Amino acid sequence: MKAIAKTQAGPGAEIIDVPEPQITRPDQVKVRTQAVSICGTDYHIYSWDRWSAGRVKPPRVLGHEFAGEVIEVGRDVVSIKVGDYVSGESHWVCGHCNQCRRNERHVCANTKIFGVDVDGCFAPYAVVPEASTWKNDRSVPPELACIQDPLGNAVHTTLSGEVVGRSVAVLGCGPIGVFAVGVARAAGASYVYATDTKPFRLDLATKLGADYAINVLDTDLEVFVKEQTDGQGVDVVLEMSGAPTAIRQAMRICRMGGRVSLLGIPSQPVELDMAEDMIFKGLTIHCIVGRRLYETWETMSALLGSGRLDISAAITHKLPFEEFAYGMDLMRDGLCGKVVLMME
């Protein structure tokens, strides 16, 4: 079959012929993919940054966000059957480490990431563990069903503390940041502030419900927030960019006793004034990784199914599978929300 793969160390990826994956364990299911979406992780691997160079071992089929139909199940599979319409959780957990036993599987000590540590879903077929599948309602189209993994990051980050009636600032409006804007609005935030350096992304944030969309290249964010909040700061800050400047600003614009949730991944160590900007302010700091399995998926499905959360505007491009490189270019230039590759 044809698959998008990282074939060698260095920038880029290509479509190559690879063997069609087969079920090798009794707890696995085989899925015919209908739609896959490009994640920031995929772009990191495509551009071959420092993290991916130290983690990924080419050749590797990329991708971990998919929706599709189950066409085969292993003999021990009980909750999934042939014909089910599923999406996948990208974190494959061991089930027996201390974290898994404590129902903290999102921080499993032995996690393998689909499309990073094992071959992924940027192909017509994928084989995944039963425990990493989520059954979808047929009313959810594949282009929405395939983005639930990253949407889960936004749900986990936003709802890691109280949101109802709180002012929320989302720093960084890539796809997950834009999702977080929509989740905060759906969850009852009083005001939502969104920041970025790209007008395209700020426009998306407005469509998803941001009250204020601030371009930090031409507006002093700290001054703006002080003016809007009578000098108090916002109740909740969701840092989604990983930019060192934004991480420092997250602490500064949060009110005393407020919450800062950190999802963005810095590419380098970040220096913080912990005494003045964090400790003396009594901030609650949440470090977020992945999604809580499967509480976050249940919350996400409820929000989508109820109609309270509509993130369809965040899907800005649906491309043929073969045009993945164009999708990567759009991500590089900040000219997209979520890019979905449709499988024929």
C-alpha cells in the first residue's frame, strides 16, 4: 500500500510502498482509514527538529489522527466489531505501570506514540490496539471524527480547572489553541482572549468564539489585559504556543490566585521569575500532556454530540492524501487551522 513516511533523517517525507499492516496480537483491530489529519507533531517530524531527531527512527509511517471503519478484529477483542466507525487515541499505554494502575494512563511510563514510536495511520490501513479505539456516532463526518485526538488536548487543558464564569486567555492559536477557544466558550467562560502573531489564526479564533483577538506583534498583551481587567489579570491562562515569551506572559497576565495550564512545548529551556510571577501570586500551575484516558474522550463526545461545541470552522483545508506536502507548507506558514487528508 502507499503510505506517507519519514524515510531518512532530515527534513521532508515521501509517499512510498510499504506492506499492508496485519493483526499480530489478539487485542488488535484493523481499520480502513477514511480521513487523517496533520498534527503539530507530524510537522515537527517532517521538518526534523531537535526533538524528532532524538526520538524518531526512520523509516517510519507518520500520522496518529484518523477516523475509519473496522475491517478485522483479533480474537480477544470484545468491545469493537467489524463495521464499527472509530477514531484512535495516539498514546498506546502499557496498562501495568504505576501510573496506569492509578488511572493516570495519560502519563503511562511506557507510552508508545502512534506514528512516532510505531508506524502510524497516514496510509489506507492501520492496525491499533482495541484499547486505543473510540467508537464514533455515524452522524460525525470523518473530517471531524479524525481530529478528536488533538481536540482532546484542548478539552483536557481547558477543563483542568473551573471555567464557568471565568475569564480565559488562550496564548497561541494553532489548531489546538483555536479548539481551546471553542471549548472555553462552550464551557461558559465569561470572556475569552486569544493571542497569536498570524492574522489568519486570529480570525479563526474569532470564529470559534474569542471576544478579543490580539496580535502580540503590534499590541502589548500585558498592558491590554490590565486595561481590560482593571489591573487584576485574567482568571485562567491556557498557554498553547510553547514560545518562551508567551510562557512568561502567561504568568504575568494571570490574576493572583489564578490558574495557568501549560500545553505548548518549548524548543529550549525557559527562564521564569518564579518568585514574583508565580509563587507570590499563588498561582496554580497545571502541566498538561495528552488526554485523560478516557474521561477526556467522554467529555469531548458529550460536547460535540450536544451541539454546544462546534469546531468545524477550524478545519480550513481538506486535501487529497497525495497533497500532504502542501498541508505541511500551510502549517509552516501559519495559513491554516486543521488540515485533513481525505482517503479515497
